[in-house]
Amino acid sequence: MSELLQNSQNGHLPASARVPAIARPFVSERAMKTLDLVEKFVEEECIPADAVFASQIGETTEQRFTSHPPIMEELKAKAKKLGLWNMFLPKNHFKEGAGFSNLEYGLMAEYLGKSRTASEATNCAAPDTGNMEVLAKYGNEAQKRKWLDPLLNGEIRSAFLMTEPQVASSDATNIEMKIERNGSDYVLNGSKWWSSGSGDPRCKIYLVLGKTDPKNQDKYKQQSVILVPHDAPGITIHRMLSVFGYDDAPHGHGHISFNNVRVPASNMVLGEGRGFEIIQGRLGPGRIHHAMRSVGAAEKALEWFLARINDPKKTPFGEQLHKHGIMIERVAHSRIEIDAARLAVLNAAIKIDESNAKGALKEIAEVKVLVPAMNLTVIDRAIQAYGGAGVCQDTPLAYMYALGRTMRIVDGPDEVHLLQLGKNENKRGPAHKARIEAQQKKTEELLAKHGMKKADTLQLNRVNGKVSKL
């Protein structure tokens, strides 16, 4: 067995053998075999190639946002040969995907989250995954053939433009991008930022959320999603935003303005006023993908943590780090927290498979808040064990932390999900109050039946080790 796959004191325990027992009944034999292939591909091919990918991007800004590292195409060819391609499209809804459920792909996404290159190498990288889901679910045949097919083939990339710099975009009803009908075209005016993927030279299409009917009394029917070619006249990419100093080249996060950008009316997705419906359908499964990749990142951080505390060259105060109890305690907490988070995500994936994203709102919101916090905590413990090496480029931990921190913001910040969860949970308050009052009433009836006083008039006093009633 290759040393690249060893993960236990006894060698290698395959991914399929580590699927939580609670999820196994929902995982097909084909998915189990694919899961093992994904693990092997990520550990033996992608992780060793991550540094090559970073080096091939280049150093100058111009190089970094005009390059396409050759190593990526090598990895994509290997992935296609192994059948590891487009695993993300759930079988219940799309004929274009590999035929796996959200749960089955979620298990695979965990391993993809351990490598910088793995998601793109298997054509399962955001934002393309969500954009392909939109086109597959809501696009017409012409839109599918023009944009979905090349995306599914990994020939082009895409971006999703929703967030705007001048408004609080955590509330999507604030979006101000104007989409106005003009003859046989729509004309777009406004600006977007955090347009992830727009820096890639292979990004050919933007999915843009804007307002077509700002005066509609229903604020959730004011918005629409339209397809905009990246090279449409009037588009200006002003800059790529950094994430804690990282530019995420060549992918990038663009700040883009639209000045009388004209696109054919046939580029409208599903129809005017359907924007909220589309983005909710897009973001639900995507949040599960992010969450499982984050679980994978936490596993990777724990692996680096364990490697560090077992390094015989690192002996502070005369002992290896694992001899210091505080480190072992941190390892134990990390193990508990990762496993608990994984179960929560898999539960949400099962719920989506059983219904849809709308039917799993609570479970999705829970993991959207829980998992990024867990990921950051585990990464931070690993960073602490490495000291100065943990915060520099000598380990992947600092970059992982930067990416992990954004997960508390993207696809809805923590506060949005907590508010939704809290409000929905609070709706149960009157029912709980009524039940508790009914239980108290029955308690009083039982006390009276047995010749006892009401509970609130009883006072127990311990005298000489005995309980007496006053």
C-alpha cells in the first residue's frame, strides 16, 4: 500500500470503511467504490500537485490572472479516465450528472476539500457547480446547449454575480443592479463584487442577479437571473479582491461594473421575477458542498496537527508535543467536533435527498453555521502547534484558515441563518408553554389525589440525613 494513503497505525483504512454507520444504508455500492477512487485520486494525485499548480500560476498579477496551469489539465484527464467527473449533480433531479445522491456526493466532497486542485480537477468546483445546477434545472434547451454543455465538459468556467458593494447584500432584496427591457434586449446597469471565478481567463459566462421589477409589491418577485457573456460591451473588471491577502488566482473575486450592457432577451433564465426562486434552488445544495469540503479541510488540519506533535525533532521543554497533555486534549476535542459536524452535514444531505433544499432549510442552516466555526477552531489548533510555521507559507494552514473564515460569510452570513433558525424555533414557544402548563396542572391533580400539597407549597428540609416535610 502506498505511503501516500496511510491513515492509521495499521496502514490504510479506505474511505468506504469510514462512512458513518448512520449513513451507510443510504450509500450505494457504486458510490462506495467511487468514494475510494476519490480518496485515492485526491491523496495520491491532487495534494502532491497543489504546490505545482500554485507555482505554475506565476508571480506577477498579470501572470496570475491570465494563466491556466498545465497541471490542471493533466489532473482533469486522469479524473475523466477514472470516471470522477461531475459527481455533484444529484440523481433525483438531473440527467446530466454522474447519478449520485446529495449524500453520496457529500461524502466525496469531503475529500475534495483536502486539496486546492481536486474540485476543479473533477469538474466539481464552485461557482461552476451551482451555475450548472441552475442551467440544468431552470435553463431552456438553447441555454443548456450554449453554456451548460461546455461547462459540463470542463471547457469553460463561469461566475455568479449577486453581491453588491453599496448595499447590505446579506439581504438579497437590497440588490440594485438594474435589468431593464429594451426591445428584444435587456440592458444592465450597476456593479457587483465578490464575483468568484471572474478572474479566470476561461470564465466565459456570468449568471447575474438584478432587478427587473423594482416596484413589485412582492419584494421576492422583483429580481431576475440573466446570462451575460463575459465579453459583452460595457463590462469593466476593476480589480480582484484579496482574502486575507490571498488573491485566489487565477480564480479570483472580481469587482465588476456594468454600463449599459446589452444582452438578448433570450438570455433570461426561467422568466422575469423568478430570481429568488432560482438562487434559493442554487444555494441550498451548494451550502452542503461547502460544508463537506470544510469537514475535509478540518480533517486535513488535524492530520497536520498530528504530524507535528509526533515529530521527534520538535521537543519543547524536553518532550515531544504529544507528551504535553494540552495538545492531546486539543486532538480529542478536534476529533469529536469533526465527527459531530460530519454527521450534521450528512443528515442535511439525506433530508435534501428525501425532499428538496426547501424541505431541509433547518438542517442546511444548522450546518452552515456549525461547520465553518468547527473548521476554523480545528485549523487554529493546528496553527498553534506549528507556531511561526503555522502562519507562514511553509504549511497550508494559513491559507486554509483564510478560506475557512470566508465560509462564515459566503452563501449567507452566520447571522442570517441564525436569525432564520431562531425565529422558526421560537414559533414552537406557544406550544411548549401550553404543554408545560398542562403538565403542571396534571401534577397538581396527582398531588391532590395522593393527599399531598401543591408542589410550590412544599418545603423539604434535611435533618440528620433525613428528609422531612414542613
